[in-house]
Amino acid sequence: MPSPHRIALLFNANKVYDRHVLTGIGNYLTSTRVEWDLFMEEDFRSRTVGIHHWRGDGIIADFDDPVVGETLCGMPLPVVAVGGSYADPANYPAGIPYVATDNARLVRLAYDHLIDQGLQRFAFYGLPPMPGNRWAMEREQAFLEMTRADHLEGLVFRGSPTSAGGWGVAQEAIADWVRALPKPIGIIAVTDARARHLLQACIVADVPVPAEIAVVGIDNDPMAQLLSRIPLTSVIQGAEEMGHTAARLLHQMLHGGRPTQQRIIVPPKGINVQASSRHVPMNNPHVMRALHHIRQYACLGIKTDQVADYVGVSRTLLEEHFKRELKLTVHQAILQHKLQTAQQMLADAAVPLADVAVRSGFTSLQYMYAVFRRELGCTPRQFAEAVQAGEDVPGVAEPLTVPKRASL
């Protein structure tokens, strides 16, 4: 058997985007039975120190880091670059195959989704201009071009880099921006991490999401979902396809082939729509504030009286507003949110049913079973099996702003 090729992977695997690219590389190796001896930094960071002395056969690297790009240009080994797409072709490295995420289409998916929600004002929460953030600048520019084409004003806020020491000041700055925005408005965040900051700032600023601010991120990062009180809508990058394509190109080059394309732009896979962007205009400000509170705390066991206290009206008055606006009681809205949360969690076979019950706010697994039988005509296990098998499910709870039924 010939010795396996020695390949260096220069990625920051602490980032979700890079991990998805690496997953795509691994999928290519598994599906083709290609055997490579892979090198990565032990702490998962991308470091180029000593790379010129590395005795290997090829490199796949994240060229969004300008230091990586500068170091690897002119290397005698086959190199495949991965990174963000550029509006100006001159920004791509000369003579190196480049597999890029389509920044313009990422933003377009988010922008079109917000338009579909009936919004007419739009903003972008980006990153400060730094050499390693060129992809973020491309996304920001794409957003501004889209809003200009529609004769709209695109508002941009870049904020500051995140650090523990300056986080309090940074969060207050985001909250001030959120308070000053015209509303209702849709905001595209350059990443899910920035989208999570934005959702936190909306809570600090006491601005309802998505009634007044609808938020869309980019990355579909499970960690951002886990750490956000309000489920985050996010554009799904084609990062795994990028990794698969980069590995295929390098495989060809290692065997004497020449890439037929110097640049391959990979489109996004789609958009995962969650509560953060499901904007439905609300006529009643009390209902709007109540739903904002329910989305944050329904799964923590809040009661109708606590919602009324937050809104600042009596329970009786709040119930009247809910029945007029939503044809629901406050309790029914809370229960509906719990049911919807449980349904989303049941799509993941790795989550035990008992954990689903606790995390979605049901007082016991038995109570969750009773609610599922009453509202959907099936048990949680039956619902999970149907979802995981790709079959038609017995029923799906609608978002809070569009009640499915009044018998919850």
C-alpha cells in the first residue's frame, strides 16, 4: 500500500463555520476511502509558525485569516483556499483554487425572509473593520446594495469586538442602538454570535422580539440556539459542501490534475426559521409585551399573574386583550409555546424524553404525554418517531402570534 498523503488543515476549529468545513473534508475522505495523514494544531487554532518547514504533500486552509493567505501564497505544495466570497475578483489569491461561501446570497436569503414577514425597514449588525473581518465587510456591503436597489435606507451598526472586560459597555451600546431604531424593523446579524448579542440587548432594552425587532443570524450554530432565550432564525451556510469540494480539489491536485475552476462559490443551504423573525403586526401593545415575556420564560414555568405583572396591567384586562387579539387565554399561549418547544426538541433523537419535558417547561413527563395526547392525538414518542423518520407528523404547534386553536 502506498503511504498516505500528509495534509495540513489550517482552520480555527473553535469556530462553528470552520468546524462545518472540516466536517465536509471528513465526509469526503469517508465517502471516497481516501487515506490522508492529517495535521491540525493541537489546540484547534490555525497557526502558520513553521509551516514552510513542514514536510507534507498538501494544505487546505482558511484564507479569511490574512496571515494564512500571505504565508501560503507561493508555497511549493498544492494549496486549496477556503473562505468568504468577494465582489471584487482581484481580492482572491492568484494561482490558488478558492472555495468560497456566497456572502451575497447568504444576506439575500435573510433579507428576502424579512421582506416576506411584511417588514419595510431593515438594519444590519456587523463587525468592526479589521483584516480578519473582510468577509463581514462583504456581507455588510451586500446588504447596503440590496436596500439601495429597493430605495430603502439600510441602517448599519458594527459595535465593538467582544471581550469580557468591555462587555457591559458594549451591550449597553447595542441596547441604545436598538432603542433608537425605527420600528418595526428587521435586522440581519453578520453571524449567529452577533445575533445572540442582539437578542440579549433587546431583553436589556425591553424591546419585544419579533413584534418590534425581527432578527436573522448566519451560521445556524447549535450553540447560539442553546444559549438564546428566543429561538434564533439563521441562514444555513453550505460550509460542509465547501469542505467536501476543497478536499476533492486537493485530491485531484495530488494526483497531477489541474482544477478546472479557480473559484467555486458555494450557495447557502437554506434558512432555519425560528421565533426571532416570525414578525406578525400586533395591534395591542400589551399583548406584544406579554408575548415577548412568554417567549423568554414560558419554559421556566411562568404563570399568567407573572405575565400580567410584567406588562403592568391586571390579569383580567390582559386576558381580555389576549382573547380579542389572539383568541387565546394567556395560559393557553404559555402552553402553546411549551408545546412548540417540545416538538422542536423531539426532532433530535439524542435528547431523552425526560429532558425534553424539563427543558420545555412541563412539570413532568406524564403531563407532557397528556398534553400531546389531548392536542395532537399522539404521544411524544410517536411524534418523535414520525419526525425523525421524515413522515407526516400528527400536528405542529403554530407560533404564538398565529394561534392554531383555542382549546390548548
